[in-house]
Amino acid sequence: RLLYDEKKVKDHFELRAWVCVSDEFSILNISRVIYQSVTGENKEFAGLNLLQEAIKEKLQNKLFLIVLDDVWSESYGDWEKLVVPFLVGASGSRIIMTTRKEQLLKQLGFSHQDSFHSLDPLQRLSQDDSLSLFAQHALGVDN
């Protein structure tokens, strides 16, 4: 989240969206949050198709960053439907997905050896690092 909010990242990408997905993988809800993030509008749509067409129009030839945080779904079909509007973005656009579900990543073709897609498992923070991180953000101190 800290990198997402960095000035360099904000300046680099024309449009950005962060979606906390969790255990309910609702394409409609995720798409709605993405639309609201890239447009600043809280608009209602008659259905998923119209919403995705509106997203597609906004992302057309734009450099965007979309973060899908904490994806739990392992359905390749859901993923295929969700990303349809993203295919029109400018070269260099990025989708970052965090998940604990390796099966979905394997279905999507992610592997450790792949240079185009990156699968970077995060290690658990040590007790000292966890305490330091908590102190910085909760108390504003770094000791």
C-alpha cells in the first residue's frame, strides 16, 4: 500500500485502482470499485456488461495500475471475465494481485521462472520487524 501511494507511482500511472477482494469474488463489486477509483464517480449501471464497457472506455490507451488485494477465488473463469476491460490499456499498464491461493496463479500461467509474470512469495516478518513496522505506523516512532 505504501508503494501504491508513492508520488513516483502516482505520477507514472494515469489511472490507479486498489480493490480489497477477500473471500467474496464478486466481479460486479470489484468492477464497481475499479470504475469509482479511475473516474471518481459513484455511478450505477444496469448490469455487469455496461459497467465493464464503461471501464474499458476509461482505460482505453491509458497507462494504469490496478491492485487486486487478497484474492481468494480459485476460479479461472471469474478471472477471465474480470480482466476483459483491462486488455485495452497502454503498454506498461500493470495488474498486481496478492493472494494466498497458488492454484489460481498456476492456472493463470504464473511461475517462478517466467520473466513476464512474476510470482513473488512473501516471507513472514520476524518478531522484531513486525514490532518495528507497528511502531512506525501506530506510534510514529522508528525505535
